[in-house]
Amino acid sequence: MLGNHSVIAQRGTVQARVMNGYTGLIFNQIGAPIISGNQQSYNITIHDSRTLVLEIAAPARTPLMIQIQPITEILNHTNSPPSSIPFAWEAAFCNEGLNDERMARNQAVPLDPNQNNFQFEMSDYQNLPGNPAPVENRVKAFLYVYGRLGPIGPVTPGYFTNSMNIEVWY
Amino acid sequence: MKTLLLWYTALATALSTARVWGQTTPTNLPQGTLRVSAQVRSLRQFYWIRELPPHDENPGGGRLGYFGSETPLTLLWRNGNGPHSKVQRLHPNTWVNEPTEGPLDSTTKALLGFTIQLEIE
């Protein structure tokens, strides 16, 4: 699972890691409980602290592929058949040669959620104020994953979950 | 800045593209699984006990009690279908005074038909 150990992949000259000790895309929010039957939707946007940030470091011009195996719902398995809540994933990435995650987030381009496979090429480093210099000639790209939950129908209360696979190829 | 963003409908297409780039086989970094989760709660219209003062000379001076459970609850005071007017923590088997501030005096409650909903924490 993406999360407790930040480095998820390192092979050859390409590295990929999840930032900030991520533990999952968790929609719970203090003070805003998700109530069965309220028909509301809950969004995690790219600028939300709960957004998954996947950092990829590779030499400039390296071609990369990202494959996302989407899910369309999260489930409560305590009853049969399981209750479900619609989930729509969203993602964006930045390969603008920005090694600073905050700068990259503002430049990230949304991905088409109707597609599952994405290809891009690592850009050259941008020599801008505030952009950290490359380490070992690797520039960074960032993938952001977030999404929308709901509307919340009259489902059985409880813990809803599902898993979504993300693969990086080079 | 040149950004190349293409998509492929099948992994086979991606594999053949990688060969064009000079690799015979693309390398797969270990895949990760992103867990998506949420805790869904229930909101019920719940029974409660409301005890008004004997002569109601002190509007809003009644008290509420919640009995029969060990689970703490939160009272959401509403004016009809309007937004929450007040949130009040309520522990089981303990009386609490009704809120007296704002529009939540007993006269207003009687006129507008306030209801109480209890949210299970």
C-alpha cells in the first residue's frame, strides 16, 4: 500500500515515492461527518492536504508511463451484498522540470479520468528562483491523486473502502 | 515547455511505444495501492426527554436528558428545516439545560416547532 514507507519504488535511475507518509485517500473530516442518506458529495481537491502526492525522479527526457486502475465505488463489506458509495477519481501531474512540490502543484495538468494509461516525458530542469537544483541529474515530476465521493445514499453506516492500483513504467 | 501527454487504450500499445524509444521491455516500478476510505454515520430522529420548569417563568429554562445508551451524542438544534442553530454535546444519563441564548428561547421553539436530531458519534 502507498503510505507508511515513503519510498515505494527505486530501480535504476528512476525513483518513485509517496510524499508525506501518506496513508490513503481518507474522506473523514472532523466536524463534517458523512451521514447516510444525506445525498451530499465530498470532494478532495488537488490543493487538499489529503491529496496523494507521488514524486517521480528521473533524468530529463526519460519517457514514463503511468497506469491507473480505476475504481468507481467504495464498499462496506459488513453486509451482503455490500453497500456502495460512488467514487470518482481525479488526478493531475506536473512534469515541468519543477523540483519543488508546491510550485509543481500549481502547474499540474488534470488527467482525463476516462483514460487509464498516461505517457509523458521528463522535462528539462527549469532554472527558476526557488526551484531546487537537480540531485544526481534527476528532475522531478509529480502525480496528484484525489477525487469525489458521493452522493451519499441511504447506505448501511460503517467503514467503506476500496483500493486503486497505480503503476509507473519507464 | 514541451509537455507530451498521450494516452493509450491498452498496455500493449504502451509496450510497443517503449520499444520505439529504444527499450525492448519497459521496466515496471513496483506498483502501489491507494486505499480510498470513508466512515459513514447515521443520523436518526431520536427519542429524548424534555422537562420544562413547573410554571415556565424562565423561558428556555427546561432541561434535556438522554437515557438508555452509553454512547455520547451531539444535539443539533434546528429551526424547522433551517441550518443548525446550535450544537450541543450530550452525555447519556445526564441532564443538561436547554440553550437559552439567541432564538432558542422556549417561546420561539413553541412557535416555530424546533426539532432535535441526535447524531451518533
